[in-house]
Amino acid sequence: AEQIGQLFQPFNRLGRDTGQEEGTGIGLVVTKQLVELMGGTIGVESIVGVGSVFWVEFSASSAPALVFGHEGDARVLQPGMTEQGHDLPRRTVLYVEDNPANMALVEQLIARRSDLHLLCAIDGLQGVTMAREHLPDVILMDINLPGISGFGALTILRGDPTTAHIPVLALSANAIPREVEKGINAGFFRYLTKPIKVDEFMEALDLALASIPAKSSDLRVGSA
Ligand code: MN
């Protein structure tokens, strides 16, 4: 108990400096700093000859907010709409992803393309709902999602005549060849693995866009 106060001091190994176990005595100091930088607390309970319990405590965070495309983009909810001054029809991409870092990266990549705009959903069911509502031209689907998986969402989309035609690209952290094969067999247009490789990603996206008959978006504009 009398040594616990020294535990989080740098290079203080509480007299174990000459022992067999390697170390420099900074691990707990770094841990404490990281925990506190994130607004948390760290503590320890220790019984000599029995063991020690280290604990960390953090505030719960709220789920990321739903993002509808980019700020100030009034055309976000108009699939197939022609951008002013351009002949290219604007294509809509729906990205279903629960990881904010991946979402931010894809948002940046899509923002470079004036012919594309992005809709975002943070879980599989929301993705299916938005796909039915907005009929995007292409869907990017994370596999490991809260609620239903990317495979489950694909099954629903394929079973619904209004969304069955939309090419769906899988984006998964699981790079095992058997999983990739399973993804292609399930009906994904492409199965891309994370971390996202920008060239491969844009190429696959363009292939998916090219696979859509030009008529479909024209028809949609006409019937809107
Ligand atoms: Mn995920």
C-alpha cells in the first residue's frame, strides 16, 4: 500500500529494476497520460502475494450522428439529378459504415468527384431503409456492422425488386481469401478489403458506375 503512490512515476519499478523481468518503468505512466487525455481515470488495487487489479474508467460516448452528404449540398436527396452547367448526371453513392474514420476517408474521396455525392448510414437496417428511399446508384457496404451484417443487408436488398439491381461493393476488414470468395458468391459486385487502397477503391467504384445502364438514371429523372 505504501508503494502504490510511486507506481505511476516514470522509471520507478518499485525496486524491481535489477530483476529478471525486462522493462523501463514507463508503461503505466504513458497509460495514465493516455487515459487522462481521453478524460478517463486509472486506478489499482493490489494485495501483496496475490495480485493487482488495474482499472480504467471512461465516459460512454453517444452514437455518431447520421450524416446526409456534405454540408450545403442541397442536391443530396435528388438521385440522378444533373449538376448545373454540366452534362454529367450526378450519381448517388450510399455508404453503410459504423466506423467514423472509414466514413471520413470515403467522404474525402467522394468529395473530390463533382459527379458523385454521398449518403451515409451507420448500420445495416438504416442502410436498407435509405437504399429503398433514395435508390442510390451504387452502395458501399461494410461487413461487420451493428445489428444485421453486410451480408444480411445485401440479402434484403437483393430480395427487394426496387433495390435488387443496385451494385453493392463490400468493404471489409476481413481479408481471408475464403471470406472474399464468400462475398463474391453472395452477390457483392466487388469485395474490397480494408485499409482502403485509394486507387483500387476508385477503380472499383467507377466499374460499378459503368455497369449501370445510362437509361436507368434518365428514367428516374423523368419520373421524379
Ligand atoms: Mn464495421
